[in-house]
Amino acid sequence: MSGFTAPHCGSLRAADVGNGVELYGWVAHRRDHGGLIFIDLRDRWGAVQVVFNTEVMPEAHRKASELRSEYVVRVKGEVTRRRTGSENPRMPTGEVEVAASELEVISAAKTPPFQIEDDVDADEALRLKYRYLDLRRPRMQQMLELRHKVVKVMHRYMDANEFIEVETPMLLKGTPEGSRDFIVPSRLHPGEFFALPQSPQQLKQLLMVAGIGRYYQIARCLRDEDLRADRVVEITQLDVEMSFCTEEDVFALIEGLWAKVWKELLAVDLPIPFPRIDMQECLLKYGTDKPDLRYDLEIADVTEALRQTESTVLRAPIEEGGVVRAVRFPDGHGLSRRELDELALMAKGAGAKGLAWIPGPLDKRMTEGERAAILSATKAGDGDLVLLVADRRRKAETVMGLLRREIARRRKLIRENEWRPLWVYPMYLFEEDDLGNLTYGHHPFTSPWPEDMDLIDTKPYQVRARAYDCVMNGVEIAGGSIRIHERGLQERVFEVLGLSKERIRSQFGHLLDAFEYGVPPHGGIASGIDRLMMVLAHTDNVRDVVPFPKTQSHQDLMLGAPSQVEPAQLEELHIQVVQPQKGTKTPS
Ligand code: ASP
């Protein structure tokens, strides 16, 4: 034996053969072969096989015969080379095993509600209830480590670029980011409330007024989102702000960061600079502001070609100011009636009045010229089908975006190994909310595009914004803008958004006042780390990358939260709970 080391279970290798070791870990598996008992002992670094031989160490062997899965044990022994033929190439420790001389059971374990294994087929609710067991699975541990490494790269990179991390408070006043605020009652100021940050937006801008110049923070943000599969209420973001900068500075900074993250974590060289596309072209070509460029299908506008068409289904929406958009379905001639019905159902589900296709029933209402124009605009060839949607522009875009994705999925057109980042820039300053009212596109602090300033009152929806999103493989991984830094302009934007003078004063007075004390032009960006992790780890489920996630219905199944509180606590907070009446609609 050459000295004593206390390594991790999963880090033992052939070079350790001959070493005496003391290991701590969880029993992953036990195989009892009579005189020989084998266990796989697991810790965060992996697992190693430990052998108990009754002839050599009868006492340790006896104790090993009582071990069960997930017991926590201490093992002393010697690292030995496995017999030729019994190596396990699937385990990084597979060339060696530990011949145990001593065994101590530190903590016994009940049979876990599911196997602690990567491919466990357990109900998600059960996994979340026992998250501490779920997190024992090797894949989850790797995920936590990956997340740690990503954040580490961010810290190092931001520091190297002279950004300093500044903590901003959790108890704030509301900051609009498009969600509801979580609010916290103040015990000492009855009837008054703090808001938890939807983002540190206003504070980071105030830090620019304070002369910090380059700020970042790994910031926790809380957004009381409605129940939607792709929304989480608690997010962590890399939050960045800088002074005297333009869009170009922000792009260069973030491209450099992603290049580092992809290189260090995935050994991938991202092509820099990223391509850019403006929002209008993006919505037209891809039907979404988060296009996935790993497949080529582009949507075409065929409105002009069909303006005089005999087909009323297509002409009527055009006459009402709408558009007709078309996309190619490669080899779509062979689609069955059922498949076409599914696509039509999908289009209708997304709000379209209907779905048309050529060749198809509409052919007889179209001239040869119209057909030729559609085929050429969509680059459709022999055997391809073209899907058409005629509707209001926004609707047609959304539906086309969904169909484009569905076609790519069905035809397996997505080049899974590619990384295709892009910037969507410029974007629009305003958009329509679900009720048809004017609201901000990014947030109300975003600077309008200087040349579009005159349109603010007359054609607000056409006003572009100095806002940008960074999209990777169809997922928005960062978004930000150059900000307004003039009081007058900021007030004007608030007014266009329908805020009264009093509301502007009470909600944003501090920011407007600050703009009167020497304010540098500034801009920034934020990147949602949960989403970024999903992209890096190739998962669609945010709960795979968040250590202690909530369910889709915003509950913590492990802690049993939210939950009621003691009446005395409510009293102290001067709060009375009014339970919703039966049948009252709670927001969903
Ligand atoms: N505050 C924005 C957000 O959280 C990011 C930014 O504009 O910098 O999305």
C-alpha cells in the first residue's frame, strides 16, 4: 500500500490501484454471490464497485449482507484491478474495484419511492415530492454541476470585462416586465406592500445614473405568470447594464460570452458575429420572433399574387386588410386526408379560420398564374404541397410559425447537431395585448428607434425599438434594449401606454427625477439562465434544470407550498383572507 488517500467513489481510476482508501457514499446496488458481495457505492463523482469477501474479511462481509439500497456507508479498503474480463467499460471507474476491509453503516434508508437511476420511469409529481432523492440521480447531479459551471463562466467573463456585480434588493416597488408582481405585505406599514422584483430593471438603470458604468448580477426574478406550460414564476437571470454603449457593444459582449460558454462546456466554436434579422422580416419568414434556423423552410407572403383571386376564402381576408402566407410541405403530395385534417385542426386551434393547400380543392378557383406565383414564392417543387393561411397579419404569422415547426418535425428536417444563434433586431416598441390594447413590446424603458419618433402618436405599432433578442435554436436566451434616458421622452412613452400623470408620478417618479441629475445613455440585456440551461442540456422541461422547481400549477410539492398561515400571522400583517366564492373563476 502506498499511503492513504480519501478520494471520491467516482474518481477512482487504474492509477489508484494499490492505494488504501476510505470512501463515503450511498449504496446504489448490491449483488450477493454468497461468499462475495458486490455493491456499487455512489457519490456525486460517480460510482465504484466494492467487494466484500467472506474469506478475507468475514465481519465486513456479514454487515454487507444486510445492506440495502440508499444506505449511507463508510468503507475502508484497497483499490485493486478488476479481474481480466470483468471490467465495466460503461463505468469510468470500471477498471478497478475496492476490496473492502471495513464497513460502517452510517445511516439506513427506507426503500425509495422510485429507483435512483437516470432512466427512472417515475411520475413527475412523485419525483418533485421527493426532489432530494430525484437529485441523487447522476443526470440531475451533472445538471447541477453544469449549471454551476455556466454561472462560473459568466462571473469570470463579466469580471474580465470590468463589470462589477451589484446586489439589488428583493423588496421593491413594482417593475413592469409584462407579468404580475408578487407582493409582500409590510407589517410595519399597515396596508402597504412591497413588490418582489420581476427584474432589477429600474435599479440597474439607476446604477448607471450612479456612475457604475458596467453592472451585472446573477439576479433572482419573480413573475406571477398565468398557468402556461412554458412559464415559470421564479427565474434566475444574468442581468447586465452598461453606460455610453450602443447595441453593437451589447451584441459583442454577449456573443463573446456565449462563445466562451459553448466552448468551455460543450467544446463548440460558435460562429461570431451572429446573424441579425429585423422583427418584421423575422415574423414574415418564420412566423415567430424566436426562429429556429436549424431548418430552412421559409414562409412566403403571397398576398399580392392573390389579390384578384376567384377564391373568396383567400380574397375576403385580403379585402379586409389581411394577408395570405404560404409554406412548402416537402413531399406533401403523399399526405393522407387524416394528416391534412390534423394540420387544419392545428391551424384552427391557433385561431385560423381555416387552412388551404395546393394542389387541393382550391385549385379550380385559381388561375395558372396564381398557382405559379405561389409555387415560385415558396420554392415548391414536384411532389411538394403548399399550405396557405389567409387571415389578419398577426394571426397568419402565428399559425404559419406553428405549421412551419410542425412540418419540420414531421419531415425530420431539424439538424439536431447545429447551433444557430441570431439577433432579432430591431423589434417593435409597442404590441397589442390579449385584449387588443396597446402595451409595450419589451418594457416601457426601451428607447424608440430615432427615425420612427414621429409615428409614436399616429402609428404606434409601426414604431421600432432599440430592442434585441438573442435566439438560439428557436429559444430566446437573452433580451434587452438601449434605454430612454430623457425624462420628457420617458414621460411621453408612459402616456402613450395610457398611464395617468398621477400613476407616472407615484410609480416612476424616482426614475424620472434621477434623469434630471446627469444621466449617461445606457443599455443592457438579461439572459434567463433556466432557459439557457435547457438549450445547453437539450431538454424541453425546465424542471430538469432547476434544482427545486415548482409544478406547472405553481406549487412546491416537496415543501407543500403555498400553504395557509396562522391567523395570528395574518393579524400582524393586517390581512383578511376572503376565500373566492364557489364557482368564481380563479385566473388560470
Ligand atoms: N429587464 C429585462 C428583462 O428582464 C432585460 C433588459 O432589458 O435588460 O427581460
